[in-house]
Amino acid sequence: MNSLHFKPLYLVIAALLLLNASCVSRKPVVYFQGLEELQQQQQKLQNNIKIEPDDALIIRVSAPEQEAALPFNLTEMVGSLERVQGNVALVPYKVSKEGTINFPVLGEIKVTGYTVQELSKKLEEQIEDYVKDPIVNVRIENFEITVLGEVRSPGTFPVENDFISLPKALGNAGDILLTGKRDNILVMRTENGITKYAYLDITDANVLNSPFYHLKQNDVVYVEPIAPRRQAAGYLGTVGTYVGVFSAVISIVLIFTR
């Protein structure tokens, strides 16, 4: 047989190999791989965010006899730094460098090292000496996290309910771009004046076990770019890539089979 007759077959094989090379594995972009294999710990998720110096606390005290609770609420005329809850404008308490706040009636109180739930309970116990059945709600007013790097909308975001995970933070920033590394996300955290950091792989389900998976106030998340960037242009390959390769191969086949 004429070897020319085999050239189209060679070209088709070459095309298939080229297509295979153009397809980058889905692995770098799929989150929480191996989740089904991860041993699940049936534990109730708890908020363990501790109050720190420079936190701004909104503390609302209520009771069945609301008038009795009024002296324990720090209020002023409504202004830019206040938050209206019900009919009361509450002023944030700034936690001092020593970890205290000056609370009405009770005076100076140590608050750092407590979660908001623990501080609520502590205040309720102390206010019970003055008010029957008090209810205290505490939240961190200036709880923010910052997301930078290869995300759609980098910036600083307020956090409600004093609780946020890494995926939620990335979602607030519009998710990671195709140009961003998902397996080496930097989380920086300052505790007691010391900066700590960790690199997290969000494509691996084991990220759920990291102490940095649930973010704390003022954490900074940085998504670095993939190098080279062109690698990110088609993790799964694009339709244009397939069409282009097929068109080129068909054209060559037609030339050699004329």
C-alpha cells in the first residue's frame, strides 16, 4: 500500500493527542475534593471567636421591665457611629488595649478572651443583682475581613453574626478567578500582637480541619496568581480550542487526500 494512504490516520491520531494535551485537568478548580472520604465528626459547630482589643462591641440589655434595663444601655442621640436597635440608639464600646470596657453601673469589665456568648452570660449574671431576668445581646460591630489577589471583587467586607468561613469570604469577593491558585490560599491573622499565617488548599476537603478555615476579625485572605497565567486560560479547554484544533486537522487531512 502507498504510505500516503496512512497519513490521514496519523493526522487523526495526532489530533487526538493534541486535544488531550489541550485539556487541563479539572482537579485544580474543583473545591473540597475527597469530601466523601473525609471522616465526618458529628460535632455542633460553635462560634469560638474571642473578643480582642480594639473591637467595637454593641451591647443591648433588655428585660421584662424595660425601664429597669435602660441604665445599662449606653445611648445617645442618633449619630453616624451608632446603631438603632428597636427604639434605642446604641453606642459601641471600644475595647481598650488592656481588654476592658467601661460599662454603665458595673464599671470597668474585662471582656477580652470571651466569646460574645460568654460575655453575654457574664453580664446577665452581674446585672441580675439590679434587674430581674435580664437578657444581654453582644456582637462585634467592626468585624471585618479583607480578601485580596485573584478574586473578582477584592476588598474589605463586614461580617454579620461574628462568623464566616473561607468559602463564604471568597464568595463575598466574587469567587476566585481562573487566574488564581486554589491550592495555596494565604490567610494572615494577628492575635495578641503576633501575626500568624497558613496556606490553605480549598480543593482538598481536609481544609475543613484547619483552624484558619473559619476566619476571625481582621483576617486577610490573599489568592496568588497562577504562574504562568496562560495555564489558567482553559482549565477544561474551551469550545474554541476544540473547534480550532479540529478545523486545522481537517484542513490538513483534506490537503493530503486530494
